Amino acid sequence: MVAELMPGFADNTVLERTSRAGSLVAGTVLDLLLPPRCVCCQARVSLPGNLCGVCWREMPFIGAPVCARYGTPFTHDIGEGGLSARALTDPPLFERLRSVATYQGIARDLVLALKFNRRRDLAEPMGRWMVHAGRELISPDTVVMPVPLHRLRLLQRRFNQSADLARVIAREASIDWDPMLLRRARRTRQQVGLDSSERQKNVRGAFELRQGWSNTLHGRPVLLVDDVLTTGSTVTACTKVLKAAGASSVDVLTFAIAVGDEAHD
């Protein structure tokens, strides 16, 4: 009856079902030939982009309770809105920060593999975990943007790991993302090995908005994305620019956050 009322419908339906069946068969064959592997240790897993049971247990995931500002874990619950010593003595310019894990062990290995070993495939699982960790920071009108690289460093590295993560986050959360609005106006030294004051000096005045694009940002909340936060000097410099341009708020979402001695590296 449907085919009589809509000529060609049946044929199209058959073609679509055939196409889907072909895709499923192709996927099954690939799974047999190239079984999914743990993104960290390469042990076999049931689904691609997952951790094996051992690596999952060893991943230093951050769970409640956490500092309301920095999102760092507490050893015990101190009540809603509780602040860490870091948040009390050094309040951040951004509103809130959330991270998937502390910057150690497997989490550190994944960050370094994405950034320096060109494991861009890691952006998919890492970005999905970041959406889960940062769900309270995301609203329908949020604009996602990555911490930018200077154009010369981008040419050398060929990609920006923060932009790869931001792309996944925006897609998974169905919100806008803009990888071009914020730019690094001058090349800075690598932050690794610098102390907190040196990092702040290194990134001072390093970021700016592209000319004529500020209206895109005015009155909207921004979710600033980076792979890891140590002293926070880079995201603080970015936040100053974004707020000066009219962002209603700036939250930060990273895959990892350094705690203890790592926060001062």
C-alpha cells in the first residue's frame, strides 16, 4: 500500500536497508581483522575508543566531592560550594574549572601521547570523557573555543590538540564552537619548566580576539578548552581577553589538572 501511494518508496527502502546491512558487514569484518584496542595499553577491548579494565581502574578520574571553583578533588565532603585552599588564596579569573582526571599516571600518558606523539585518535575518547566531566558548564548558548597555538607552532606541530578536543566536545554536546575567534598574537616560550611567575610573564599579552569578531562573543558564556592545566597562567590570560570582549562568563574544561607538586611544574 505504501509503495502504491509513494512510488519508489519501496525501492529506496530496500536500498537503504541493503546499504546499512553492507555497512554492518564491513564493520564486522574490520572488527575481526582489527579488533578494538585499549587506547592506552593496546589490550583488546569490546568497543573502540575504550580503556581496558586494568587501565580504567588505574585512571585517576576525579569524582565528587570537588572544589567548586577549580574542580580539584577533596578527601572528604565539606559541603556544597566548598573551596580548596588554592581557590581561597588564589581565586581564578574564570568562573569554574572541571577536569576528567588528575595529571598523573595514565592520564598524563594520554595527554603527552596526544600532544607530542601525534595520537590524534585519542581526542575522540578524551573529548567524550570531558563532556561528561564538564556537563554542568555546558548550556545551549555556550560557545566552545580552544586555547590557540601560535601559527608558527601550529605549522610545526600540524595540529592543535586543544582544538581537536574542543571539536569533539562541541559535537557531542551539540553546541557552537569557534576555533578561530581567539588567537595567539605572539609566539611564547614553552611553558614546561617555567615556574608560576615565569609562566604568567610568558603569556602576558599573548592572546587577542580576531578583529571584527567580538560581536560573536558578546553576552554569551564561553567554555575554554585545553588538554591540561598546571599553574593556570595560560587560561587566565585567555579569560582576560574573552571577558574584555563581552563574554558573560568563562568556564574552563581540561582533560587533566595538575595537583600538588605537578601544579608548579
